[in-house]
Amino acid sequence: DYQGYTEVKLQNLFMDPSMIREVLSYAILENYMDCPKANFANVYINGTLRGLYSSAESIDDKFNTDHYYDHAGSFFKCNPIGGAGPGGGISPDLKYLGTDSSLYFNGYELKSTYGWNNLVDLTNTLNNNFVAIEDKLDLDRAIWMLAFNNVLVNLDSYSGAFRQNYYLYRDLNNRFVPTIWDLNMSFNGFPGGTGSGSGGATLDPMSNSTSNNHPLIKEVLSDPLYRRMYMAHVRTMLQEMFSSNWYLNTANTLRNTIDSYVQADPFKFYTYTQYQNSLTTAVTGGGPGGGGSIPGLQTLMAARVSYFNTNAN
């Protein structure tokens, strides 16, 4: 128990030659919605250096109390039980599966003592009575989530093929609030694709707008008002974080902080040279598992800004 924090969550910088994807992504996200704090840890086990990790705050009762002023509400981790993909549970995609709450058990993990009926009610409203959605969901926060996922090409998320990696907490207004987590594969570091449309620098902001597997995206982008809100959020984030180079200045500050620790890390997945060049140079076939291509952050986002400037919606 350290200053009220009772869990440590470390991430080994898998699929990230830049070593900063998770921490940088949260630094961007915290400007638009509540999210975990994140930093770095140089980890030793029994006095032996294991290397550099990123460290993200656990989304738990303390987090919900700090941000939503309560921790007694319905609370779900939205990740398939048993993992995503073949052999895992159903995707936590907010489809309405019927009134039997047991139909949802393999797609959502209940973190509170009750709440299944609230989740069923949310999915029913989203899919069958969307005009009432603002009574059940903090929709502006949800739209920020979708905008963030798209701008940063964060595809290991609700906006990607597995529709996962977020939490839902039912706050004092009796509305579910989404919280994003697991950002180590943002900036197009996830090989799993989008579910529809192309990825990378030219990922369409309307990706999955007609996908029955993404009812939140489909319903939001089908509504003229919410679609305008979504595009306004996209443009705000692009201008404030990327056209301004705020993200690049922050990235370089983070890199200066961790540089010597990266160099000394005996178990890093990528070479120090790959780390040094990771803002502008893609890594193909490198790292765990091989295959795929992980883009340089600066190269990706410069092209992303250019794409949006050329294809204004």
C-alpha cells in the first residue's frame, strides 16, 4: 500500500521499439478523458536487473473513486474471458444478446458485486432504443474514446477487430463511463487490423461505421449530431496534440528520461539502435514473434496529419 495504490502493473514494452507507446498515449489521452497515470520502472528481481518496463495505474476502486467519486457502482472489465481470438470468449462489443445475463459472461468480467442487469440494459438501449442512450452512457466520453482510438490508430481496442480493452463504470449519474486501458500497441503497433477498412496512416475516421460487430461506432456515426461531435473531437486532438507537435516534444522528453535505462536493459526486445531510430524508422520482422511492421511514431503521425488535412470530413 503506497499512497493508496495497492497494485503494480508492469508492461514489458512488447511490440514497441520506441519503448514509449503506452506512457505517451496516456499522456495524450489524459487531456480528453479520465485515464490511468503512467510512467516507467527500472525493475530488479532479487538484486538482478530485469530491465525497463512501463508502469500503468490499475483501474480499480481507488481509480473510480478518484475520478468518478464512488466505487459502489456496477463495474466491468471489457475483455473476453480466456482472451481474444480463437479459443477465447465473446468480444465485449456491446451487442444486445438478450435478457439472460449469462449470455454476457464470456465477454465481460464483473469487477463489482452486482451489475449484470445494468450491462444488459445498456446494450439493449444502445442497439434497440438509441434515442435514450445518454441516460445509460456518458456518450461524450465514449465519443472521445472512439476519436482517440482512430487518431492514434489504436486497434487493440473497441475500434479494432477484437472490440476490447476498456472498462465500464456506472457512476453517480447512473450512466456507464468508459475508461481506456492497454495502450502498448497504439500508434499502429497492433497487427490484428481494424475489423474493416485499412489501417495505418490512412485509417478512415469512418472505419467500422457500418459494422454490425461495432454497434457503438455504427450508432454514433449514424446520428448526424454525434457524428459531428466525433469529427470535432478528431480534429481537436489532431490539432492540439499532433499538428502542434506536442506529442513529439513529449516523446523526446520521455526518451531523454529513459535513454540510459534502455541502453542498459539486458532483456529488451529490440536493439538500442532500433530504439534510437524508432521515431522515424519502421521495424519489420523484428521483436517477439517476428513478422509485421511497426511504424516510426513521427513518420506515422506526420502522414496521419497529412491524410486528415487532405481528406477533411
